[in-house]
Amino acid sequence: MPLSMYDASLAQFPRMLGNLSAILHKAEAYAAERKIEPSVLLNARLAPDMLPLISQVQIASDSVKGCAARLAGIDIPSYPDSESSFAELQARIAKTQAFIGSVAAAQLEGSEGKSITLNFPSMELQFTGQEYLLHFVLPNFYFHLTTAYAILRHNGLDIGKMDFLGRP
């Protein structure tokens, strides 16, 4: 049986978002245990010109909800980027998972050939649905998940590869 667009995307995203949620729970507990102001971790960056942890979570969320909606041909839900606490990031992840869960596999059937256009201030990108998923969404999603993990690991959180990958 061939791998469907749904199996390659929406079937994977909830697990990885769940792993991110678990890592954020550990980070919140770590901050409390070490008496670190949560905003220190939430605003931490790997480099001065990189976005902070909060933004990494927001962009990971935006990547997958945008993917689900574009491939299914439905409206992308808009979430304000106003999170400033671990609880608010957890709520955003839960809301994103709920949205992804509302999109049925049948809604993505045939989306591999669908025309997808992304407009950015300085450019327009055009893809087929399959190119969009494989060459834009997946790398972008995993980049932001990995960066969130790396920010927290760099700041002393005791997490490892299995925290990122999750338990099967």
C-alpha cells in the first residue's frame, strides 16, 4: 500500500506535537525546580539572530495547521502569536492537535498534485501538494521542533533523543 499524503503528514504531526508538549512540561518543571523565571527559558535563543523558544513553538504550530488546511482545501485557523507562558504554549499545541484531528484522511486524497502557492513579503513560492509537504512543511516543522529542543537542552534541561522522538 502506498504512503498517502495523510500518512506522511497529519498522521505524524500529533505525535511530534505531543513530544514537544512533553518537553515543554519538563522545561516548566525544570524552571520551577531551579527557581528560574519561566520567561528566561521562553525567550531563550540559540543565537542572537534566531527566534526564541516561544516563536519556535508558534511556527511549528503554524506549519502543521497551514499544511492540513492547504492540503484539505479549507481555511487555515488563525492563532494570535500572543503566548507568553508555558501554559499558553500548551494550549496552542492542544488547539493545533484538535484542528489536525478534525481533518479526515479523505480530505487529503489527491492533494499530492494540488497547486499550493505561498506568498511572502519578498517572494512567492509555488508547489504541488507533494512538493509542499516534502520540501517545505516537513523540513520547516522539524527545524522548529529541533530548535525548540536545542534551546532547552542548551539551557540545561535534561532531555535526550528519546524525548524528541517519543516512545512508540
